[in-house]
Amino acid sequence: MQAKAVLERLIAFDTVSSRPNVGLMDYVADLLRGAGIEPVLIPDASGAKANLYATIGPRDRGGVMLSGHTDVVPVEGQAWTRPPFVLTEEGGRLYGRGTADMKGFVACAVSAMLAAAQRPLKVPLHLALSYDEEVGCLGVRSLVDMLEAAPQRPAFCIVGEPTAMQVATGHKGKLALRATCTGREGHSALAPLALNALHLAADFLGVIRGVQARLAKEGPFDGDYDVPYTTVHAGRMQGGVQVNIVPNSATIDFEIRSLAGTDVEALLAELRAGAEAILAPLRGPFPEAAIAVERLWDYPGLGTAPDAPIVRFMRALTGANGTIKVAFGTEGGLFDQRLGIPTVVCGPGSMAQGHKPDEFVTAEQFALCQAMLARLVERLCGDAPL
């Protein structure tokens, strides 16, 4: 089945992370079964979402795993000029939510699996599709658990996030956090007699900004990234009921995106020490005052060596002269760090088009991905050392 026809169907499934993806997974599973490939579906507790894993070829070799996520970000509040869940081809571009991030690659990977089913593979090809990547690489973890217990794991992994078909060897890790600030409520006419939790939150934002300023000045640094240092970023602050009530609670959701080798625990200790410095003079009159920092979720970074066998393998497949690192996170760090599967990121399109209205992948990039995966299948028909 042609990859573009698969992409058209994939785009038609509204798989925003807050919604089910089983319709899409059932569609892919039916395609695979029609080619004689029996997939494994790994549902979540609700049954509304699932991961999918499939293998074609011999089971006594490691092989190559093609990895992609099936969820997409919301379209609400964006000024789309084309229907987001309909594939529209125009001016050499394929428009639709997820075309770049990352149903374009998923369509190419599914098509490659169908083609591989008709070939005499000597080395296996695996397909791993996940859910809830966009909200913290959450869904893939049950798939990782399954592979952790498997007698044979893939030798290499290609995560097909958009890199303009360049070979990416690294990305930062991410830790999502929440600071809950507790004060004392009161009437706004007597505001100085209460403890405003929003003011505590604002003071803690100052701590976050101070840590960020230090990291930007002192590093460590990695010049392969657009932002060459670890970042600490606050994305959401919430608190208060109405203007004449001093709020007793406020929250800040923030994140740390860390370079490989960064001591994240030391950064957390620095942030908590900053919180304690805010609270210390307040504890006498307001013993309930608190700034509690909790972990929400995290995923590890990726740091594949530029001279690793998988990098040489991918450069041969793509014709790339060098490697890059990407600013965004992927599931690749989980495959690499938890399973020991050497991983790179390589897929069609650019994240500059992802998460935006009128998201697109160019037809040229889509074709380059198909050609790369066709060469991969050809290689797996030989005696590739995988």
C-alpha cells in the first residue's frame, strides 16, 4: 500500500493526546495482518489507547526498530486555513495535523513493513507505535516494559521525529515539576495581615530565573544545540479565586531540560534551597507557609556517540555527511537508557512546522523517507550484522 494513502487515513484519525487512539491502531493492525504480520497491541487501563509492536523476519537476530508516536497536539485556538484532520496536498506540501510530527514517518514505516513482508529478510524489521508521547512520553513505557522482558531486543532503533532526514544523535532530557505555594487567606482590605500565595509563587519564579541565569552564564555548554545549556522554564502559574480574597494557594508548573551529564538533583536542591530562603523569615507569623516542589514526569536525554555503529549505518542509508542534535525530546532516550538499544532520530519534515496551524511535510521529504526505508529493507535482505 502506498505511503501517502496510509498517511491520508492516519491524518483522518483525531488522535489528540486527550482522546483515544485505538481506531488508528486497529487500522494499522488490520493492514499488518493483511500482509501476514501479527502485531501485539498493548492497551492502557481504559482500553481507549494502545501501543503496537510488530516484527517481520527471523526472530533470532536483533534487527532494526522503527519507532513513532501516534498522538498529536490540539488544534483548538489555532487559525487553520485547511481542515486539520484531512490530508491536503498543495504546492508540493502535505498538510494536516501530524504530517510532520509525526504521522508522516509512521505512514512511511507502516508502508515499509508491508513491503518487507514480501521480501526474504535475513534480519528482522520491527515497528513500535506509541500513544501519549506529546504529554511526556507516557504511553510508550508499557511497550518498553514488554521489550525489557523479551528474550531478544532490536539491535538498533530509528525514532522518526522530524529532522529533515538528517541523523540526530542527541537531545536534552526533561523533568516536569510543580511548585505548590501555600499561604494564608484573608480579606484583601487586610491583605498585609495575610500571606499571599501568589506573591510566594512570584518570589519562587525569581529563584527559577536566577538558576536559569546562572546556567546561561556558567554552563555546562554543548554547542551542538541551538540553546547550548540546560534550561529551567516556567510554563504555567495558577492561583486565586477573586480579587478581594488573598489567595492561600498557588501553583507553578515548570521544567528542566538538561544536557547530558547535568546533575539534575543538584539543580533541584538549589531550587529547594531558594524556596527555603523565601520561607525562613515567614515561618514565625505564618507557620503554614510552604513551597513544595514535586516531580510530575520525566524522560531521559539521548546521547549516542557520533562514531557509534548505528550512526555509521544511518549515514550510509541517508547519505548524510554529519550528525545533528535536536532541541525537542523524543522516546529515544527510553529505548537507549532503559533497554540499551542504540538509537538515533531521523525522519521527514521539520519541527518548525510541528504544533502549528497548517502543519505540513513537503512531498520531497516524504519521498526521501520512503527511499531511505526502502534501502533499509534491501539491506535487511542481505547479511547486515544486526
